[in-house]
Amino acid sequence: MLNRKKYLISAVVVIILQLVIADLLTVRLVRPDFILIYILYISVWEGRLWGIIVGFVLGLFMDFVGVATYFGLSSLSYSIFAYLAGYLHGRYSKWPPIGFHLYGAGVIVIHFLFQLLITSQHILTSNPQVFWARVFFTAVYSLSFVIITNLFLPLGTED
């Protein structure tokens, strides 16, 4: 059951983390995406519908704040990510854990590939190695925070 107050407070904390802490953790223009991690947890725990709603709203908020490069891209990419990640809802006990986590990691890579194809298309045409390295390192950096979060708050368990 969706506990609105708990999720609202945690969403505000995640937004503050993204706006304040993510800039401090930026390494060579690669920053962690705490909102993506939050949407992953919401999608796995509550399902696709709530994941898409939260993803769209938080993406729209990030677009209004001015963090995003293109208006509407965050809402679209977070909604697509939530849809794909929502497939994991209720599947932890049915799938092998390695398949569950590899699917989640693959969805994160697809999210960053989609986002960077739109925002950094000029890099792909001029220097493909730099583009693919950026996709890889952005995904790995956010995945490292997923792993750290997963140590304290396991992804497969229902909250």
C-alpha cells in the first residue's frame, strides 16, 4: 500500500540530494542521478503506474528547476524508465537474483543511453568513443549508488 506521507518526504529528500549533493559528487561531468534511483525503488515496490506518475512529476519538477538541458526530456525519460523498471515489481521471488539485478542495471543503461542520445548527439557523431565512454561511466556511477543504497535498503524486498 502506498504510504503517501513517507513517499512525499522521501521525494523531497531525493530532490534536495539531487540539487545539492549531486553537484558535489560530479566527476568529469558525470553525476549520480538520485532521482533515477528513487524511481527505481518506487517502480519495484509499487509497480509501473506509481513509478510512471512519480517519474513524470519529478522529471517535470527537475525541468522547471532548470537542472535539465531540454524541457520535457526528464519527464519522458523518467517515465519510460519507470515503465521498464516497473516490470520488476513482484518478480524478485520468481526470478533468479542475478537476472533481477541485471535487468535493473540494463534498464539504467538504457535510460542513460536514451538521455545522452538526445543531449549529446553531437559527441556521438564527432567522437563515438567519448560518447560510449560517457554512457558507460554515467551508468556505472549511478549503479554504484544503487549498490550502496541496496546494502541498506534491499531492492527486492517489498516495503
